[in-house]
Amino acid sequence: MRHLLRMASYSAQTNMHARNLAIVWAPNLLRSKDIEATGFNGTAAFMEVRVQSIVVEFILTHVEQLFGDAPLHGTARGGGAQH
């Protein structure tokens, strides 16, 4: 999410603001077994993808509130895992 947020920061050059990134990435980030299993098409598939994109856009616009100051590299806070 932080990477997509960083990409959105270049929206003046790319026109890929949070909403556009959400539309493109939502189906991959929030895969729907319902769509895959039942072969939704047309209106049902569109509505499912729309809900996914709204959720991803919300996450992108609230990254700091949701994830706080979590590191970008995947390292754990508070000392990480013991090996």
C-alpha cells in the first residue's frame, strides 16, 4: 500500500492518483473467489470490482492511520523476529 501511495504522489505527471491506482490494482489485491468460481460477468462483476476499488482507495487514502509508522521494508517493529 505504501508503494502505491508513493506512486500516487506522482499523479501530476502520471494521472495515476489514488482512485485510478485503486481501479487498476483492486482486482489483484482483493481477489474475489465469487467472481472466479461463478464466472460473474457483466453488471455483477462490475459491481464487485467497484466495491474492491472503493476499499483499496480508502486504504490508500488512510495508509498512515491504518498502518502507522510501519517500516516499508517488511521489517518488524519492536526488534523483529528472533532467529
